Amino acid sequence: MADELREPSGDRLLRDSALYREFQAEREEILKHKWIESEKAGHDIGFERALTDWIIKHRSQWRKERERQAAAAQSGQ
């Protein structure tokens, strides 16, 4: 493979990190929440409002569910 086509190792390391995957998963949930709440409001509520609302209303439960799923996957269930 030509050098210019290779992914820099730092980018690959970031993409493959558990922390980055968690960030991406959380971001997707916030964007879903933004879409749902924007549809309800009849206009785009904006990312900051969606983020704040999602953190207050859903983040704690979302994290607990992610932890439960990770534990179940580790135990082979």
C-alpha cells in the first residue's frame, strides 16, 4: 500500500480506543434526541439544547444500560 493511503497510527489508535467509541455512541444518542425533540417542537432545537436536555434526562440511565450490556458481553451472556 502506498504511504499516502496508510492511516496514520495516531488516527487509528484514536478510532480504536474504547473512550472514543463511547464518545461516538453518546454523540449518536444526543443527535437522535435532538431529532426527536426538534420534531416535537416543530423546529431545530440546536445541539446545545439537545445535549443539555439529554444529559439531564437520559445520560445516567444510558450509561447504566451500557455498563450492563458490557458486563453481560464479558460474562458471555
